[in-house]
Amino acid sequence: MPTPDIELGPNNVNTRRGFALVASKIALDADKTTTIYRRFDELSARSLLFYQAELAELEEQLKENDEEDSAARDEVSVECQRDWSEFERSAEEGVERERRRMVLVMSIREKVEKYQEDAALAAHQTLLNAPPPSASTVKALRNWFFNNTISSEPNDKDIPRLWGASERTYDSIHDLVALRVPSDQDRLSNFIQNNFSLFFATSSPDGRTTYISERSISRFVAIFSTVLAAIMLFGAIISLYIVKNPHALLGMLSGWTVLFAACVGLLTNARRDQIFGATAAYAAVLVVFVSGNLGGGAGGNGSAGGVCTPG
């Protein structure tokens, strides 16, 4: 993910401009998270509506032909309604009525295939299901696009890299699609990425741009999650072992369980059923430990009492 360009010395000179510069910017991203393009939702919706309207008109024409065929009594018409080879032969021989119907049938086939399989419904569905780009990535890319960077000259600011209608490329994040997003898009990774990204900055191969390393963030999140999981387990066990008051134990058991559920729910992308399952397993471990600890304490007290009784 790009961050604003930083001055790295006299070599920070790029003679490219326009589409070549923007393409170079996208290509130099090692994590490829800047491969962000417009979905053109409104144009796609209108194109689908045009396909739909065209097919609806063809459907009406086909219904009218069916009504015509129902009323027809000549031998050729009756045969063509039941025999495809006869229908095809009559159309090829130039029988006007059958030739017109064949043109309609072929047009319907072509339009339906394009509407359902080619570049209409399937392509639009793929775009809608594609992951959205990170807001911080879009913000950084937009700043670079308009020269709002530390190394930009004051007079060059707000001058877009592309002109004309392309100036509005990154205006609406809701009309953008990311061809690739980081593999770990959980809440903890997003939080670190949006608030502590400067700690994971790395330079691009050309030395002109600073990027946020996806691998570094993933490595840090993995280490942090491992340490946090260990703290949640061993911290609970140690604290419950030290405290002997049953009422305090019950309160601490509830607190640790709530804290564990909050960590799983807020820092990961776990579903509700996964949160319930993990929390139940965690609570079961703590309950077993507390029960064994209390039972051992009670047994010890009973044995001591038995020894003292004879005296």
C-alpha cells in the first residue's frame, strides 16, 4: 500500500508522466495492493438494463410469432413448428416467414448468451463480489494522484496525474475494486495498518516511493496474536491459582471469559458461531482448573482436620 512519496535524494526524478507514470506506480507496488480500478457500477447497471430491454423486445416478438403459428394452417408452417431441420431448410431456401423467424431465433440466442455468460451478468457479479480496497490505500493513492505529497512542489499540488474525465478516477471509494487485497484483513491488521503504518514502511525498488509492507504487518500480527493468546490462557490460570476466595474466583472467571470473547470478536474476523465455540472452550478449561483447585484445597483442609481430631 503506498504512502505519500518522500524525498530520497537527487535521484528522486521521474521523467514519466500521465498514463505511463500511473501504470509505473501501480506496477512497482510489491504487494500489488494498489491495483485499484473503477467498477463503473452505473454504466454496468445501465448496460444490463439495455440487455434486459433488448431481450424483452425479442421475447415479445417471439410471442407474436407463436400466436401467428397457432393460427397458421398451411403444411409448411405446421412442419416447421415441429421439425427443426425443416424449419432450417425453409429459412435457407428463402421462405420469407421462416427466414424472418430464423433471424429472430439466432438473435435471441446471441443476446441471451452475452447476457448470461459473456460480459454482462457474470462479469458484474464478479466485480460486486470482489473485495473492496482499503480506505487508507485509496487515500494514499489519491494523495499521490493529486501530488499532495511531501516532496511535491507547492505549485504542483492538486494537479492530477491524468486529465479529462480520468481526473475523477479515485473520487468515490464505493465505485472502486481492488484486484488484490492483503491476505490477512482481520480487524487487528486493519487497525495497525491504519494507525501504525509508518512503523512498517519500506522503499520501492526505484527508491522514489515509500510503501507499507504487507508481509511485515502480517508477521507482527502473528507474533502479537500468539503472545496475546498465551497471556489470555496463562494469565488466567496464574491469577485463578493465586486467589482462593470462591466469590472472587467466580468474578475473575467471568472477567477472563468476557475479555477472551471481546478479543476474539474485536480483533479477528471470526463468525458468531466461532466466537461462541471458542469462548465456551476457553471457559470450560478455566472451570475445570478452578474446580480442581477448589477440590484440592477442600481435600487438604479435610485431611488436616482429621489429623487434628485425635489430638
